[in-house]
Amino acid sequence: MSTARTATPMQVIPGKGLGFLTLGSSLHSVLSRLKSHPQTYPSIDVAYSPTRPLAEPVVLTLPPNGLRLRFDGPDQRLRLIEVLDFHKTPLVYKNNEVVKTSKSQDRQSASSGPTFRHVYNRLFGPSYPGEYIPPADGSPYGTYVLSYPGVAFSFPLQHSAWSEQCDFVALLSSSAASPATSMAIFQGTSWAEARTQLFTVAPQYPRSPSLIGKAKEGVPDEVEEIKIYGGGHIEVVRRSSPPFKITLSETTPQDLIAELGPPDAIYRRSDRRISIHGTPGAVRSHPMSPPPGQTLDTADTDQSSNNSVTDDSDDDMSPPNADPSSLPTECFFNYFHHGFDAFISYPTASGQPFPGSDIPDRPPPPPSNNLTVTKLILHGNVPGSYPFNRHRRSRWKIILNSSNDVITSESHYDDVSRRLKEVWRGSYANPADEEALNRGMVLNRGWGDSPESSVEFLGGWEESAGGRQRSVQPGQDGAHGLGNTELYGFPGLLFEVLKNGAISCLTIY
């Protein structure tokens, strides 16, 4: 395997990061940065749980660089940086080399790290006693983990030399200890404390490194969560700024730009091939937005930036234009770093409020020539999905009633479907309408040659004799060879669901 070596040494910053890798950064941000430097990072392995991709951690391994990055599943934020090979990436701490190359190290393995003396005397100084982990496989060596706030080193130690009464400084300085084999950077006062809450404690730093140290008025604040109240009412919760509300068919493009800044791109296309499934003239006792199989025209499901069904060539992805007065009719504001797209169109009727909620029902808006936000498309960035890494993950909550009964973006769709059917039970005109909710329309994102797709890493990891990851070619589903998903509709909501039950995309209209 070819190896890569970072030309510029990466700064070790305990409790914060390694070089440009900052704890708390989004998976989308880190992966996009790594992919933009293929000569430095020529190989990136992505591992995740194919059955629980939003519950289990996502792991990026950079074999030529000797690094491993761990992200939590629900929020996809960097929680742990590990150096597994000290000689593939040069490291410095306060202008001191982490690995001091000398003739005495020639006889050691190529991946050996700093000695305890170097760490103790030259780098981080005195430390509290660490933690000894006995060997579990009959090996003569255990592991001594020496922790400092935000950084820890693992030293192989002869098990026969270990004793609770030993002076750990003398022990690690003796011939019974070998140079460090790995280093971890994390948030916490010690590794023993941090590992118990590694994936649950709130990260100190934002998802986007560009926000670190910036004034609030200089860069738009990042979106933490989107709350959906029904009836076209949406609340956008931000990291440090007050939340702001989006009301479909009332909020203008100017409002979005004022709160979020200009979009990362503007996508112009109108593809209504899916409207063939409509059934004009359907009569309902309650004017509800119908589920898939009856009409999907109102959802414009495949209009955002991850459109991959392109039999024609009328796509137009443009740089952002901060002047809403020059917008074309019906376009998408693509906020890749916020995790969603906003459909800009003329006002139209929104989905109805949830029964039992305190959200009032709005009458259809009068005809208008003013462009407004009529739909919001929230992207899950689920590993293994066709549009993986196009957007960073967007987390959301559906507030079902005034008692704050909620459905979250991490919910399995079976649970989502069950609860929404209970909410809307009795509101359909006949049993056939209600039964239609049980049928999902298949959407294949794997066919066609889409210029919008940024997919590079697809598929999952599988149990094997060596526990290795399995690579899957772009455009393939890890298990089935196609990027097929299923669409399920409820009033005002359209879910795009993967075969494992994870929600890949939610459209609010």
C-alpha cells in the first residue's frame, strides 16, 4: 500500500484537535476537507453499522496517514482523534516534535511513538498516575494509559513488571515499558473520565471550524436543530443565536438570507415526472395532503441538490446570488453546511396542523407573485445512502401536540409511521386512503449520471475473519447494488426511508 506523509507538521492541541481536525467538527466538514486533498489523504476508509447507522459511531480511518477519527452516530460530530502510527504524519506540540528521531530508535518498529521520558520531560510534564489495562489474550504485555487533560498515550508494559505499589514514573522509564503505540485527543480531564461520555457530552467547539473565534455578526450561526410544529410552522434552533421561525408560504428568500446568509448554491430545475402518480378529482371529507401512490406532485421530492435521476440535461447548479430579486421562478437554496435545502416558489397551501396541537389551521394563501419558502428538505446524511456527504446531517424534531410529544430524526421509521398513523387516525375519507400509508413508493437514486452527486463512500462494514471493512463502489447500495429508497407521505411531511429504517430525507411542505 502506498503511504502519504503530511508535508506540514500537524499541531497537537490537547482537548481541541490535531491540525485542522477539531473536536466537534461535523462528519461532512471533515470528510469534505480530506477529500479536497487527495495527494495528502489518498485513502479514506469509512466504517459504520449497516443496521443502526444513526445509533453507532462512524469511524474514518486514514491508513497512509496513521490516523483514525471517531464520530458519534446521531449528530455525526468528531469525538476522538487517534494517532495509530507516529511516523506517517509529523506531529508537533508547542514547536517540539512529538516523536524525537534518534539512532536509539532504529531498532524499534517503524510505528513506535515517543518514549515516556520524552513525553514526561519534553512535552507535557508531570502527570497523575494513569490506568493499567492487563492483557486479555495471554500476551506478556499489558497497556498503561497515561492521561493529561485532553490527550493520552498508550504504552506497552510487561505484565510481569506491573504492581499497584510501583512508582509509575520509574516503571515507565524502565526497560519494562516500550514507546507509545498510540495517542488519543479528546474532550475531558483524563481518558478514564472521557471514555464514559465520549459520544454523549456536548462538544465544546462548533461543527464548522470556520466559526471558531469568529464574531457572531461576522459569520452566520450554525443550526443545531429544526423543530416542526405542523401547519407549515417551523422553528430553527441555533448554537448561540436566538431561534427564528419559518412559516411556509410566508417566509421570504430575503428572510432566509438575513438569518442564514446566502446559500451555498442555487439549484434551478423543475422535474415533475413523479406527478404521473396523481389522481385528480379525488374527493376527501378532510382536505389533507395525500400519501404517496395518490399524488406526490405537491412534494417535489426530487428537486433538491441530490437529484440523481437525470434523463435530460436541464440541470443548473449555480453559485449563490445574494440578491433575491434576481431569482428565477422555483429554485432551491442549497445550504449544504446547515444540512437542508429550501424550495423558493409562489405561495401555496401547506400541510395541516397535527390533530390535538395548538397550531391554528391556515386558509390557502391568496394568489401572489412574491416568492416565498414553500418547502424545506432536511437531509439525514445517513452513511450508505446515495447522497451521503452532500450535506451535513440535519437533526429535527416533530412536535406532535402541546404536551411536547416528539418524533426525532433518529427514530426508526417503523416507530415514526406507527405514531403518525395514530395521530391522523380517523381523518381520512375512507379505509383505502388510510391503507395507502402502508405502501411506499420506490425511488431509485442509483440510475443515471448525476452531476449533483458527490458520493464517494458507500456501503458498510461487515463481520469477517479479520474484522476488515468492505469497500463499495460509488453508485452502489451496500446490500442491493441500487440506491433505492422508499417514499412515505403524511400531511405536510414526506419521508425518504432506507431499507434499514433510517430516514434519509424529510420534506416539509
